[in-house]
Amino acid sequence: MLGEVFWRAGPERERVQIEGFLRRAAAAGALTLTDPRRAAEQFVSLVRADVQLRQLLRLQTEPSDREIEIVVEGAVGTFIRAFQRRPD
């Protein structure tokens, strides 16, 4: 039960917000999405990368701002390349 409370208050809430943003971007014609929920989950996974897991496992010290920036830029670039609307 505690896990479910955590899930709904954190990761699920985050996913719902990102999914809403992606739905609006798709409706505006900026993205091509067949499954906005899955796309939101994929985006979150890209952004978290190994940096988050290494932190959770205490395998490294806190990442630098530059390391976080590199991960986020890579995630956003990968996501956009995968889902950007292609000219007809």
C-alpha cells in the first residue's frame, strides 16, 4: 500500500503531466504519437538515464550540472528525433 501511495503521488503524477504536454504537442502538430502514455514513459526513462540509478545505488557522488545537462539534452534530442512530425 505504501508503494501505491508513493507511485500515485510521484512517478504516476509526473507521467500524467508529461503525457498531457505530449498530447497537446501532438494536437498542435509538433509530434506524431500513437501512444502518448508510452511516449511519456519513454521520455522519463531517457531523462533519468543511468545517472538516477547510480545515485539510488550510491555508486557515485552527485552528478555535476554539466553531466545532468548532457543527459537531458541527449534525451530531448533522441525523443524529438523519434517523434517529431515528418513533412508529408
